[in-house]
Amino acid sequence: MRIGFIGAGRVGCTLGRFLREKGVRMSGYYSRTLSHAEEAAQFTNTRYYDDLDYFIRDTDCLYLTVSDNAISEVFHELDERYDLSEKILCHTSGAMSSKVFADSKNEVCGYSIHPNFAVSDKLTSYLNFQNAFITIEGNHRHLGEIVEFYKSLGLHVGVISAESKPKYHAASVFASNFVCGICGSAIRLLEECGFSYDDAVAALKGLFIANANGIFENGPEVQLTGPAERCDTSTILKHLEVLSDEDKELYKLLTKETLYLAKKKNVDRDYSSLESLL
């Protein structure tokens, strides 16, 4: 089976390079911007196509690695022009399910195959892609084969329902994108204390990395420390007094979530004073 990509952005290039390194058969890339397809093909040592007819002919499993809001449009263009009944259609959206393929005139086998992994760089993310968790949802016909295919590449794989996709993706955003935002806030607060950017990063790096490792080695409850876990309302009051209104609201929301963990960790501790403060 030959895999091909429509869309040559970060996910398409990363997944394509990873598959190529694993010896998977690939047709190559098609993109509305020919130069993007050329770059992706060169990066993955595959072929680029300037003719969609030839691409479809040469490809058994089509990955639509385009933006989420373009998946439906691209699919319906393909569905109108080609007989896709013998093809497997996949997209890599985290939030969107395979139901985007449901109204096909060809009755295609469609799947959402989402790498739960931060693909931050088009040219280097493939180097750590072995750490990705692949979440798969879609038609039962080839589901088992696709699961086994990704497992054979040494990846962790999970199957999910279409209805769970939005909440699943929200969880990923909490663990990845929001962490970036929170770290950005921490750096900014240290800069307001007079730290240079580099010193702020140096001050937080060891704390962040050790904490992240501890969370996934021991669990968030065991790893939790700090004023909320101790029910140290006096320290929390000092924090709230010096924060802007916007930062204060974020601090309170995050403290409430931290308090949820703290109460599970310390079942005999009285947190009523902190609950009243929040």
C-alpha cells in the first residue's frame, strides 16, 4: 500500500519523513502550491506531483494533511472528481472526526489519525516522532489493520470514538498549548521583577523540566507542591495582591484546579479557608 499526502506543511512533512525512515512505501506529495510539494518530496526522498490525476492513481491511502477548515473542501473536491471507493482516506485533525468523510458518493473508508505530539518544526520534529501517541478513529473495515500498522512502527496507539474527539483534543490543548501560555506568563512575571529573558528562562527551566518528569513518573497528585497544596492562604494572598486583574483571574482558576488535586492528595487536610478565599 502506497501512502501519499495532500498538503505539505509541518504534519505532512513530519509524518512523511518518519514513515519514509521506517521503510514505508510512499507515492509522495501534492499541494496547490507546487513549491511546497517539491520541498516536501525532497525532504522525504519521495515524488512531488503537479497533476492530481497521477497522484490519485499512484496512491492507495490518501492523507489530507491540510488545515482543519480545509479538510471538508478538499475531500469533497476529490470525491466529486474521482472514484475513491478503493482508496483509504485519512486526515490528521485532533478535533475533527472521520464523519467528515461520511457523505461521500464513493462510500470511502475514512479515518482520523491524530499524532498526539507537538509538531513545532517542519524539518526536525520527525526526529522525536517515535514519542508520539497515535489516536485513531474511523470505519471498522480497515481499523484493525491501521492500528496494527502504527503499532508495527513502534508507536503507542489508541482507538477513540468520533464523539470523544473534541474533548480528547481539548485535553491535548491543556497539556501542550496552554502550558506554553502559562510558561510565557511565568517568564513575563520574572521580567517584571527585573530578570532578563535569558535569566528568566534559566530560573524556570530546571523547575519546569523536573516537575514535568515527576508528573509523568509519579502522577500529578504526588508531584504537587506549593502554597495551594499546603493550604498556605497568606502566601496566596500576597500573590494576588501583586498580580494584575487579568493575571489574578488566571491564578485563581489554576489554583482551583490545583486545589482539586490537593484535596485528593491530602484527604485529611482542611482546605475550607482556601476555598473561601477563592
